[in-house]
Amino acid sequence: MNIAMAGLDYALAPIELRERLSFTKSQAGELAAHIRETRAGVLGCVLISTCNRTEIYLSCGEGEAPDPAALLCAAAGQEHAPFSHAFVTRRGEDAARHLCEVAAGLKSQIWGEDQIVSQVKTAIAAAREFGGADSVLETLFRTAVSAAKEVKTNVRLTGVSHSAAQRAVEVLERELGRLEGRTALVIGNGEMGRLAAGLLRDAGCAVTVTLRTYHHGETVVPRGCAVAPYEERYAAMERAQVLVSATTSPHFTVTAEEFAALARRPAVLVDLAIPRDIQPEAGALEGVRLFNVDQLGEGYRPEIPARVGEIIEKHMDRLRQWAGYRERIPAGEQAAPRFPLFIDLRGRKVVMVGGGAIACRRISVLQSFGAEVTVVAPVWKGRGEPERWLARPYEKGDLNGALLAVAATDDRAVNRQVGDDARALGIPVSVADAQEECTFFFPAVCLGDGLVAGVVSDGVGHRRTAEAAKAIRKTLEELA
């Protein structure tokens, strides 16, 4: 794997620097796609942007990979020089192992935090949506998420705050004593804002959450919290003893000038955002204490338990096996277009290994063509139980008599085993998390009046596949 990454994080880069390379989900997705499309030799790009860090991951062709840090700065319209001392660059397995540790929360300011796993998943999803990811980065990020989930499940990280919001509440309790009976205003109703509001409510605060007018009816307000329009946030501050802001706004939600003009000001301010929400000068006012995400993360930094290292190394071994398998496939075969094959599934046995969201969607498609689908999965997450459901883990022999097989579990080892068994039996198999192990590729299905079209990509252009399928469906409707 020719991969390279560069990271800018709290350890070497202060907030003032990090917020200049901070991106929303859509911005990160668009920038990753732009880098992939415009930089020769870059086959895939993913950007992670959180309060703690901004990291760029590149999958490259043969030859030396470009400098990821310089590439990111150029694409974002920033001079590289101010950042040169703060970026850390890693390549190959070092980059892969680092991502596993990031996803597990081992590199976060709030050590062992839970939110980073979903942020890593969001990063690869955004890159996929805009066309920045390739199969190498898809597999790399999937490996990191799987490793992180196993760490969270099997290793108890005691004595650790598991989110910046939780740490914020701990700091507020340290500064103010018991929070019960106090009033708090939370600006922002995203994931972090809702988490902070819920934790403050649980601590006994009377909590008010701001909502932007155009989001009314589209957001979920934490139970037991009052609501104030975002436009009236300063009036709400005068009734609050605590202020927490956690938005993705590129501008200050609280300016020093307007905050200073309040008749009554909250005594403690917590800014959970990057770029910052609260203008720093607001914290210099008499009687006011302001904490940002860097200050919240100071302090506790335990040693990494040995079990964590073992889990990460196990997933690194699986990544090496995948890379070795991929390298054995001739380059021409990797790049070959996929032949469309249409078959009659009526009354034929198809085995679906997995019971999650992907499996549910694909079963619905297969059944619409008359297939008799047997589901093999310990847990089924769809609506209603499947008619043919083996409620247990996959076993050798489950594919006997099948016309097709689909592996769609969240366990790489199980999916690989299903693929191996299917190929040994001569059964076409679609492996959801490894295109290199597929012998047929599940298409986006387009139906018209007596017409069927299927669309697959080269395994990378997922966004183009969706766009093409949408256009084909429209055409088929017009022909009807």
C-alpha cells in the first residue's frame, strides 16, 4: 500500500493554527475529491477534521507519494510555511497504525473519547460521497473503525472522560461546585451541543438550547431542555450562569463586544468548537472564565493498556493480508471493467450472510426479483424477521445449493471466509467490504416498463454510480 498522511493536531499546533485548516463534513469531502481529481498520482484522498486535529490521507500510485501537508495547504488556499513545524507526516504501516490509534481515541486530548470513531466514519463517508476515496482508503478506514470498536468493547478505560462535553461538565463542577439548580445556555444543537446539554441536565442544571429559526421542526431537543431562538442568544445569556457553545459556524457565535454589553453575564464559558465560537477577548472580562478545547484536554494521560496494542496489531495483520491479496492480482485485472450479467432469480436460493443495513437493502432488491433469500446472521436489524433466517453465525456449508452469495457483515474475517467458500464452490459472491474478493458486483438497479438496467462503477466512483443510476431511472420513466 502506497499511503501517506500528514496530521496537524493539538500536540504541536495551537487553536489559532488548527482553526485555519478546519473543515465541515461537506467541505472536507469536496476538498478530498478536488485533490484526487487534480493531483497526478493521487488515487484517493480522505480528510479528517475535528476539534483535536486535521489529517489528510492519500492513496498513491507507483513512485514517491507527494508531501500530504503541502498538498493540503495548497488545496485549502493556505501558505504551507506557518504550518511546516506543526505537521507530522507518516507513510505506509506507520500511517495505518496511527489511524487505528486515532479512531480508538488514543491520540485525542480527551483520552479515549468516544466521538472520534464516528468522526473517522464520517470522514470516509464524506470522501466517498464526493468521489475522493478509493478502495485502499476504504479498506484502511474500515480497518481502523473495526479496531477502535473492538478496543471500546473489550478494554475498560477507567478514570477517563469519554467526550469533550463530559470533560466540560467536570471543569464546570470544579469551577462552580455542584451544578444542581444552576442555569445553563448551550449554543448549538449538533451532536456535541446535544451531548453537552444532556450532561448538564443530568447534573441538575436548568438548560436552554438555542435553535436556528430555519432548523425548527428538523432538530431534536434533548429531553428536559428549554429552547431559545439562536437570534435571541444574548438575551438568554443574561439568564444563564454557564455558557457552552458547540457549533460548526465559521464565525463567532459570541463576540466580545456584545458579550461585554450584557447587563448580566455567565461566569464560566466553555467553547467546544473549532473554529472557535467565543471570541477569546470575552474571557478577559472581569469575573469571567473561558475554557477552550485545548484547556479542557490538559492533564490526565495514562499509558496505553497492552491489550489495546494487541487488538490494533491484530487488525494491522488483517490489513497486511488484504494488501498482499490485492498485490497478487495483476494490474490489468484490477482495472478491468465489469461485465453486466442478467440472470433469472425466480425461486433460486441466494444466501445473505449478515443482518445489518447493507444486508437489508440488498435482500429487498433480490426478493423483488423473486429470489428465495436465506439469511445467516445472529442478529437481524431489519423490519420483521426474514422468512428464511438462520439466527446464528456463518458456518461452512451454509452456501450449499446457492446460486449467489452475498457477504455483508461488519466482520472482515467472516466476509473473507464467505468469499473463499463461495469461490471454492464456484458460486458468484459479492463481498461488501472488499471488491478484490468479489466475483460479481451488486449493481444499482434501475427499473422501467419492461426494462431493467444495472449500474456498477470501478469500485471507486460511488458518487458517479448514484448520479448515473438517477439519470437512467429518469430516462426509463420517460420511456414508459
